[in-house]
Amino acid sequence: MADGVKPRVKAPKSAAAGEVVTLKTLISHPMESGQRKDKDGNVIPRSIINRFTCELNGNMVVDVTLEPAISTNPYIEFDAKVDAAGAFKFTWYDDDGSVYEDTSDIAIA
């Protein structure tokens, strides 16, 4: 598990039925590509967030595969249509098998 990994999400608390909302996510992560060497000349092992998903009430909204060229602390912004009240579940998958999750409830106004 990478040190200091912290997921953050910005999502509206409510929306009208059928409304499209913008969701913003950021995860603090060092994102080592496996290409660099440390001061002793040893290769620093690859450690990246390789997948990001978002679900609303168990239905997939977005599923993204990330590659080594992704920046440190990846920011992902996307739109989602809200048909019913519930919870968005955001999940980030790390190369080392770690999984980071966050949720955000949304109500129908």
C-alpha cells in the first residue's frame, strides 16, 4: 500500500430525477511508473492507480483503465445521470492490490 493515499470526492447532495450532475474526484498517490531509479541505482517498483470505477446504486457509471503515463494525484471529472436517490461508490485500484473507496449520498430534490 502506498503511503499517504487519500481519495477525495466532490458530488452534489441532491439532484432532480433525470438530472445530469458533474462528479469530481482526486486521489493523493505518488504514481511511480517503474521507469525511475533511486539514489543507489535500483529501479523504483511500479506503483500506480491502474483502474477507477464509479457506481450509482450498484449500476456502473464509469470504468476507467489508467496507464503508467497518468500523473501523480490523478484528477477525474465526469458526468452522471441521476435517476433515483442513492449512493455513488468510487473505487480506485492500485498495482499492489490495494483498493481505496469513498462514497457520496445523493437525494432526489
